[in-house]
Amino acid sequence: MKTLGLLCCLASVLGAGETQYQLTLEDNFDGTNLDPKIWNIETGKRRDSMNSPLAVDVKDGVLTLTTWTDEKGVTYCGFVTSRKKFHVTAGKTEARCRFSVQPGTQIAFWAQSPTYGKSGKAEGAAEDGVEIDILETTGLKKGGYQFALHWGPYNTPEKRTTSQQFPKPVGQDWHVYGAEWSEKGYHFTFDGNVVATNTTCPASKAPEFLLFTSESSVKSWSGERPKEGYGSKEKCQNKFSIDWVKAWERVPTGK
């Protein structure tokens, strides 16, 4: 089932007197290709690798990003986004994922605003938007992960960051990672349970698009890439798999 925008016309109620949400996206990655009405596969050089469709596969109801290296030493990464096609504004999103990540690679399920940093000030983040890293990990975390929030223009003194580590190794198994954001702050969930709350970062009011990405550097905070690379796509175990993704928008309610 794939649902985009308001086509679904379903509302889920969290409880009496609580916020109501309307399901606006559900993608179970059926078939053998991404839905072009929702997703882009971005291409080109990023860090010390190449974003390429060669690193992206849809098969048996699963989207898989494989970070691998060819015989010429070129490392390929998958960078899948809903940029310019689907956005969430003051809502929530979840994805069922598993991962096996090697040093030198980072993978993430995240949300970003096309107007991030536009005001030039950290205090303008509510209108500019926030980078919301729902699931982020590297080979150095050995199956653990973190959430992170970034606001204020990148590479300036205005840049702000907060994060929380979850060191328990969970990557080899399927789990549901999620985030909800509103004027009350940010709530991060793991298998449906709230595991972290943040109210220091301004609440994003901007439309946020979704991303599933892998990135690789020769040497960075994600560790050092093996000198021989990661090996062929067929043999490589450097993978990020997504079973499904959903998103909801808040539904205004009367007092």
C-alpha cells in the first residue's frame, strides 16, 4: 500500500483529549522500484564517495542501501529523499529498519527542511526548519545508534547541535524508529515507545522532507574506511534496509 498526501483520508487518535493525526504517507516498498511520485535517488559526489542508483535496490518489500566499492576503488552510496515531492509539517514519522554498518560509513533516517538556515540565525530555526536525525549510526557504534537535532546555519558560529546515544546493539534486528515534533518539542521513539524528549531545539514549523541515506568518507567521525574499500555489492555486508515508512500530519482540533 502506498498513500501520498491526503489520499488516505484516515485519522488516528492517540487518546482522549490528545493530538489527532492523519496518515499522509505509507510506503511498503512493493515492486522493484521506488515510487517516483514520492522518492528521488540523488546522484553525484558527496564526501569521498558517489551517490548512485547502483547502491539502491527495492526487492521483496524492502528498500536496501548498500555501500560498496568497485574494482577501481570507487565507493557507491545510496541517497534516497522525498525532496520537492513529499513533506511533513509539525507531524510524525516512523520507519522499520535494520542495519549492518562498517567503519567509514554512516547511515541515517532523517528529516530536513529545504529552507534550513535561511534566516542566518539559530533563533530562526522554528521558521527555517531543523535537521532531525531520527536514526543515525556508523560502523564505530557497533549496532548502536543516536538521534540528533541540528539548527542554525551550517559551518557558522550560529550552528547548534544536541544528540543522545543509544549504545545497545540493535542494528541486526528489525526495529521501528520514529520522531514526533510540535510546539511542545521533539519525541523520539523506538518500537513505539518514547525513548527521548528534547525541548531545547526550536520546534520546526517548516515542511520537512524525508531521507534514507548512506555516506562514506576515507576518514571522519564515522571511522576509517578499509584501504581496500568494502568489496563488491554482491559480497558487501555494509547495508541499510527499510521495510516500510509512514508519516502523519497533525489535525487541528477544537477546544
